[in-house]
Amino acid sequence: MSSDDESSGRPGEGPPEQLALIRETVRKAQVPRAKPRTWRGAALAGELPVARVVVNKGVLHLDQFFDYAVPEELDETAQPGVRVRVRFGAGAHQVRDGRREGGRLIDGFIVERRAESDYSGPLAALAGVVSPEPVLSPGLLALARAVADRYAGSLADVLQLAVPPRSARAEAKPSPEPLPPPEVPDAGTWGRYGLGPGFLEALAAGGAPRAVWTALPGPHWADELARAVAATLASGRGALVVVPDGRAVSRVDAALTALLGEGRHAVLTAEAGPEKRYRQWLAVRRGSVRAVVGTRAAMFAPVQNLGLVAIWDDGDASHSEPHAPLPHAREVLLLRAAHDRCAFLLGATSCTVEAAQLVETGWALPLTADRAEVRRVAPLVRTVGDGELARDEAARAARLPSLAWQTVRDGLRTGPVLVQVPRRGYVPRLACERCRTPARCGHCSGPLEAPQERDLRCGWCGRDAVGWHCAECGSARLRAQVVGARRTAEELGRAFPAVPVRTSGRDHVLDTVSGRPALVVSTPGAEPVAEGGYAAALLLDGWAMLGRPDLRSGEEALRRWIDAASLVRGQEEGGTVVVVAEPTLRPVQALVRWDPVGHAQRELAERAELGFPPVSRMASVTGRGEAVAAFLAAAELPRDAELLGPVPLPPVVPGRPRRPGDPPPGEQWERMLLRVPPGSGAALASALKSAQAARLARGGGDPVRVRVDPPDIG
């Protein structure tokens, strides 16, 4: 072997000219391999080389679009609406060959392709296109922006609610071909409402009517919603229905399938699982399906050519989104109706103050039945007040008045009987038997409990309450302030040993029960539907629901009662409801007369006098006292803004579950309410958002939470 052969066999050695040629060839060949990181040296797209991106970073001081360079190899797939990966957070000093490099990889959406950028410095290149599927349409982007501005939140947070997580397998499957528009449905039970048939005719003709619908009691509301959807589809447009929970989704889903058949609507719920839900969502976005029914996440569903948005039971707390920026489904659908100029339908067996305001201002028309029809289908409602309970030996011995016992006996002869109890469990709260003052702990003023009928103890600090006496009247006798569903089921089971007793609550919710005689004990909102309707219903401890220190306590109690009573047979069929509450109270009288609209109108008039929502707009600011004061001092609030407070928030006991918005355990927080008149809500939200963004940009400090339109204002 020659010396030349020996030297050439060693790696890294050889003639200088040959090595230089090899290195240059390798360097040029490896340019495209740099794309997963920086696209260093790659050519940019020939046309529109700048992509405007919204990054998935829900921080208020970064709530803006960012420009990125589009490499030539991504030109075809990097279209507006697609998901992309970008590097974010690189400093201006990290520039090489005119490109910004470094930063952390995060997700985002392209919202626009541009010929040039407003930013004068060097741009980073798109790291990659996650999927060529355009999931963010201009209409959905505009809606998300409007929701973020209304609730003083960031666009990225709203998009996390609006666009579900990607599933590659779902994207790979083609969506079915769209079906032709169905025939115009007949009015059906809409004929029971004076303007009902006309509402359907307007939908079928391509109109955009707006209505607040007070549904009659009974099982027909799901079919009536389905007919409104079918009328909209018949006009060649799409429809969206948002309901509170999965049980309501199942009822509307079954009604739509029975009326229209399979393949014309999609169901969007969290219970479906990520892949199935994303596949259904894609079918809607691609135009394969024009109708959607779902829970609150469906309020952003990308229905094409939207003709109707509908919400059922807008007073249900499930319609309020617990994640930032905490939007309410009703308000989102109102924004969609305004942006898309489509029809709007708000329906419920009860009526919220917000619904009454829509009618009062003339924005929507009422869809109600006449009084004769209401009396025909509504059950007979009877009341038991404190006076009757004091004179009733049966009530003092077993908590249930004689009228309730007799109603249960009569009802069990023909079908099941519903018993609504405000709380689950056993005996969660106690009160003085003589004056009904709540029993409080002498150490921390927490509520006293007797779990499993054992010794008294505090529900907050856990101390035993030995030798308790009422601070108001001196009595040492206690009564159950709110007896739970499990204890009530035990009492009824002993009283009616031959009758089956079933319970429905948070841990185990029943969807339906048979029409055979049985006792069904349920917490509010978990009442199952009985085949043929309940023969009777007992609404227990109504004073506990009405006694909550909240502006909406009367409205919420009436809504819970009417929802339960709507499951009872009509008065013509012998249906009876007994409510244990003071008969002279306004919500009780509204239930007896079955007049939720009148109750909501009177509540609206009172709130107008007091300046409370929905007549005004409100926001809450919570945190440590000094942090809240500093935040409000820095905020440029509207001149007509009024500050109410501060009010200390109840402390959270360590080890107990926390609700959204509660302070950390052991910390004392305060809440300040801000109120502005109509027309200044947008200015208030903008001022709070700007102040929060500036605080976060400076480094934050103690946390301060801002919520626009808080559901509970005390």
C-alpha cells in the first residue's frame, strides 16, 4: 500500500482542495435539514412572505399578533387559519443572517398572510405547520376577539375554549357529504303559543326573528327546539343549540334524530371524548353538518351560514364557563346573533331577569302561551308556611307536614312522587328550634354540623360544640336547617316501607325513572324525568333556598322549583306540587300562579331602581386589600364608574374544597365591585384589561383577579 493510499484511508485527511469541495457540498445539502429549528439560510416565500400569528399564550400584556417569516417550503401549507409552531421569547440580540433565532416552541394560529411586516426588526421564521387543516375562520376569530374584549380577557384564552385540541386521526378521516335541506316541519306543539307558528315560518323563510320563549311544563320542549332547528335547516342555513348538561343534550339529540333522521346534526359534549368530539367539530367546520347541539363548549361551534342560535335554561350555572375569561353562553350567543345577523331563541320553563330585559328593551319578542293553556298543563301548587308547620304535630316530629304526607300517599296510587331537597348528604346544617337562628361555632362562627347524628362539631374548624345554647333566645334545642337527600330518603323509606325509594344527586344522577309508584328523592337540578310524568312533587326547605345572601336567591329558587314542577302531570291529570315555604313571599306566589315572567319583570324593575345588573354593568376585583387598592388606583376607570366596597371574602379553611375565585387557604382577601351605567361596559372592561396588563408587565406582585359580570354579587 502506498503512502498516498494510507493517508487517504484515514478519516478527515486528504488533499485540501478535495476536503474543501466535500465540506461545501455537505453544507449546501444540509440547508433544508435546518427547518425544525430556525430555517437558517432557507429562502422565503415569493409572495406574502410574512405570517401574522396569534400565539397560544394567554397573558394580557402579550394579547396581540406577532409577525413571522414564511419559509418557501411552508408557503403552500402556511395558510390563514392553520395551526403552526413558532419560537417565542427570543431577544433582539439573537439574530443571525438577518433572522431572529432562539426562544421556546409554542403553538399558534396564522390569522393573515402579508407582503411586509409592521415590525422593522428581524423576524423569526415559522418553525413548522402542525396541520394544513384551517380551523380558525375569520368569523370565529372576530367572535373570539369580541368575547375577549367584553370580558377583559385575552384572545388566546378564548381560542383555547373555541378550538378543540387536534386529533390527527380525526383529521385524516373525510367528513360525509352534506345532505340536502329537509322539508319545512309542521308547527306541532308550537301551536300552543300565540306567536309560535309564525316564529317557525319566519325561520323557514330565511328571516332572523329574536324571541324569549317561556316554555310550558311538560316533555315537549325538546321537540319544539328540534322543530325550530328543522325550520332553519329548511331555509338552507345552519343552527346551533346550547343546553346546560348532557341529559338535556340527549333529549334534544333524540328529538332531532326522530324529526330529521341521522346525519343532519352533530353533538358536541366533553363526554364524547377528544377524538370523537374533534371529528364532529371538523364535520361542522367543513360544512358536512349544519346543525349542532351541545353544552357550553358548543357556543363557539363554527356552523356555516348560521341562521339560528338558541339557548335553553340560561339561568343554569352550567352555562357560565369556569375558565378564563369566564364568558357566559347566553352573552356569547347574543354576540353571535348580532355579528352574524341570525335568529335568536332563548327558552326556559322559567324566566331570568336578563331574558326579561331583552323583551323590555324590544330587542326580542315574547313567546308565551295564554293563561288558559298554562292552567291546563301546569300542576296544582299548594304551600305550607311557618304558621302551618308550627301547628302541625307531624311536621315537628318528622319534618314533613301533614299535607305533604297526604300528597305522597295520594300520588303513589297512580305513579312516582318527586321529593326535592336543597342539599345532598345527611344533616349538613343546624339551627335553633325556637327562633331558627343558624347554629354557629363559639370559636370561629362557623356552621355547626351533626354528621351521622353524632355530637355537634364545627364545619370550619372541626371543634366540638359541647353545651351549645342559642345566642338569640337561649334555647338549647336544635333542628335540621337543611336535611340532606340521604336523610330524607331514609325517613320516607321508613314511612312507606312497601314503596321503592331512589335518590338522584351529584354522585349519582338518574336520567329517567319508570312510571310505576316510587319515591324519587333528588337535589335541585338532578331530577330525573318520569315516564308519563310524576303524580306529585314535594319541594322541601324552600326557606333555605330563599335565605341565601345573594341577589339572585329568589330568581334561582323559583327556577329550581319550576324546573321540578314541570316534570309533574298537569292539573287535569291530578298532578299536585307542595312547596314548603312562606306563602307570602314573591317567588312562592309566582310559583302558585305559574308566572315566572311576571316575577322576572318585577325583579328587573327593582334592579333598575337600585342600579344592579343587568340594568348596569359590573365587575369584581379581588385580592389582598393593599393589592386591590393599588390596582384600582392605577386603573383609568370611566368617569361614571362607581366603586362599591371593599368587602372581606369568607376565608377558606385549609383542607376544604375551593371554588373558582376563592382566595388561597389562610389568606384574607377583599372584593371591590365596580358599577357603570349602560353604554360604559366596554370602557370599563378595557380599563380593567389595560390595568391588569400593565401590572403583569411590571412583574405582577400579589395576585389580583378581575371578573366582568360576576354571577354572585351578594
